Amino acid sequence: MKEIFTSRWSLLLAALGMAIGTGNIWRFPRVVAQNGGAAFLIPWFLFLFLWSIPLLIVEFGMGKKTRMGTIGAFGRMNPRNTWMGGFVGLCTLAITFYYCVVTGWCFRYCLASLIDMVAPGGPLPMGNLWCAETTVFWTAFTGTKWQPVLFHLAGILTGSWIIYHGVVRGIERANRLLIPILFVLLVIAAVRAVSLPGAAEGLNFLFEPRWGELLNYRVWLEGLSQSAWSTGAGWGLILTYAVYMRKNDDIVANSFLAGLGNNSASLLAAIAIIPTVFAVLPAEQALSVVTDTGPASTGLTFIWIPRLFEQVSGGRYFLFLFFLALAIAALSSLISMIELGTRIVMDFGISRHRGIVIVGSACFLFGLPSAISPAFFQNQDWVWSVGLLLSGLFFSATVIRYGVDRFRRELVDCPDSDMKLGPLFNFAVKFLIPIEFLAMLGWWFTQAILRFDPERWWHPFRTFSVGTCMFQWGILILILVVLNRPIRRLLFERNGIPAGRIGGKEHQ
């Protein structure tokens, strides 16, 4: 029996669950604060339409038409591009390995804040703002090694259990519960934040632009990068969910709704966090706190948020709601990542139940180094997050080779579509996305050379070097290119599909 989402609402909730993750809650407020506050929101919003939504449309179109995971979808678009689908899938799986660790962190803090709410003085003490208790808690948690591994396993088991039950009973039911709860929690946190005395200064910082900041090229590049990473465009995750779309589901409308829903969640998170920081601390210190990265980019979320909520009436309750929202966001994104790997395995003729065992076991084993070593975690986050930019380029290149106008007519603008694409889509895929890719890759590599590791930027075994990206990407691409033809033959022959030819029945 073919798996398929039962309604457009179910598909949209799954797409939102994919897009809204920890980056919306812990990265977005920090990046806003680092890049001029309100001025940053302008390029960030523009690039939603100039990078993210066009790529979401491409993913929806490829997944819906081919009904295969990333490797099969790229292979059916063009047999020579099968290796590109392999890179997209394996790049996202590499992120999944350490994202399971992040999900475990969120579970641990959610549990700790719940216990601390019920029994004050519990595992997450909320003492004086200036004490080091939350830093000690973070250090103790990550220093034991077994705790991060245990909660890493908890994240994998939870996500795998949901995927094990399939599209309708697993993914659909989970997101119908998780995403509405997540938005309700973010709204509650945002309303509480803006009601605090002194919160107006934080709101002004967030929504009153200093127009001169728009002359800073960094603001534009950071806005583009945040949009690219936050929406999940180019990850292959929407492509995977599109495999289970109904025939009449509209691609363009769902792409716009998913992108706008993701940005709305990011803004709610910023409204919940930035005014709270400005309400509790003096303005100068508030800015330094909200931009604090901390170990493995955890400063604001896991170090400062517990201290800040201590200064707020009812802070223990709102702290639990915050970490509950963070855990839900992490889990909803993890579900889509595990499903991506499972779909790829299923395309090779393996059952869902066996596939989830394979993917779940791989996530646990390959995620162990990130759970144990912060340096390894940071290296993998650097390499494969930047690698996602390459994934976005591969989507664009595949559509260009297929024919952008042909792709739009045959795979997107169906007769029963609610929204139709115009020539701007052609321009975005053919020109804007490749140019934006070059700008972002050049920007992040320049940062690595000039700021992150200026002396050893070329070294393949440094944490934040250009060399480590080129080395790890190069090995993966070389293997995939060499195996391009055998993979394609195995994949398509097993499914009875002529290699490289789009065809076959779609779901009704």
C-alpha cells in the first residue's frame, strides 16, 4: 500500500515541522543581534523569495514527480546527476548525526527545567543572575560524556519510533500534535516577553531599523545565509516529504506557506528572547549577552536563558515552556531528517521497518563522536552546514540541465494548481541561485581564512578551516562520482524504472 499524506493541512504541518528547528530559536535571535537588529530583517525576508522559496518549489516538484528520495529523484531528472542526489542526501544525513546530539541536549534541559519547576533547587538551579550555576550545569552535563550519549540515544529512539509508524500514523500524527503546540508556546513566550517592564527597548532594537546598516554587505550575506539554513531549502527534506503528496496538492502555495510559516516562528522566537534580555539587563550588556555564542553556539540558549528567566515573575514556568518549545522544534526537524535517510534506503528495496533500524543505528554510531567531543561537533557543523550551500546549487544545476521552463510547465504549474509561477522563477533558478551560492560560499570561506583560522586555513584537519571542507566534500564527491553508474543501475533496475527517465504513475 502506497503511503500518502491524507490532506494538504497534514503536508503543510509536516513541511513546517521540517523547517522550524533549533536554528529558529537559538540561532536567529543571535544573528539578528549581531547584524544590526531590525535592518537584518529586510534582507532576511527578501532572500526568502530569492533563494528559499524557489528551492522549496524545486524540491516539491522533483519529489512529487519522481516519487523517490534524493538519489533516485536526481537520477530520474538526469542519470548523470545521480551522484548529486547522493551528495544532497548524505550531506543532510551527516547533519542528522550531530543534530541527534542537539535534540538530546534539548531533551535534557526540558527534563531539567520540568523538575526544577516542580521541585525548585533541582538539577537546573536558577540562582542569582551573576552566579555560574547554569554554566556549571552545562559543563557537568557535557563533561560526563555518558549523559550526552544517553540523551543522544533518546533523541534517535524518539524520532525513529515516529518514522517506524509510517507517514500517516507516524509523521502526520506527530506533526499535527507538535506544530500547533510549538506555535502556541512561542506565542505565549512572546506575549510574556513584551509585557515585561523595559521590554520596549528590545522591541525597538528588533523592529526599528537603522538604515545605515543596510550599506553593510555583511548584513546581506548573513541574511541570505540565515534564510538558506533556516527554511531547509536545498536539504532534500521537502523533496522527501513531496514523495507522499497527493496528486492534486499545490506545490507553489505549499512552498510559500512553509517559507512564511518558518519566518513567523523565527520572529516569534526573537520577540520572546530579545525583549526579555533587554528587560532584565542594561542595554550594553544585553547586546553582549544576546550575541554570546558560548560553547558549540549554546551560550544564549543553555547558559543565559536560565539566568534571565530567574529575574522574571513566574520564570520557572516560562523556562520550562521555552525548553519544551525548543525540544519540540528539534524533534520535528529530526523526524524529517530520519525520514530522508529511510526513504533513500527504501528506494533500494528495503522495507520501512528494516530501513529505520539501519538509519537509526547509523545515526547513533556516527553521532557518538559529536556527543563526546565538542571539537568534532563543531567541525561537522561547519563542514556540512556550508555543504548545504553546495546542495542548493546542485538542485539549481539539475533543473537548468532539465530545462527551467520545461520544469515549471511539467512539474509545477499543473492544471489544478491554485498558484502559477511566472518568469521570475526561471530567473531565480538560472541566475540568482548560482550567484547567491558563490556569494555565500565566498563569504564563509573568507571568514574562515581571515577570522576563524587565518594561519592554518588550508589544513584538512582543523576545526573551522577551508581545507577541512574541501577534504571531506572531495572524498564524498569522488566516491559518489565513481559509483554513479552502479548506484543508478541498482536503484532503477530494482524499481523497474528506465534509468534517467521520468515516468510512472503518480499517487491518486
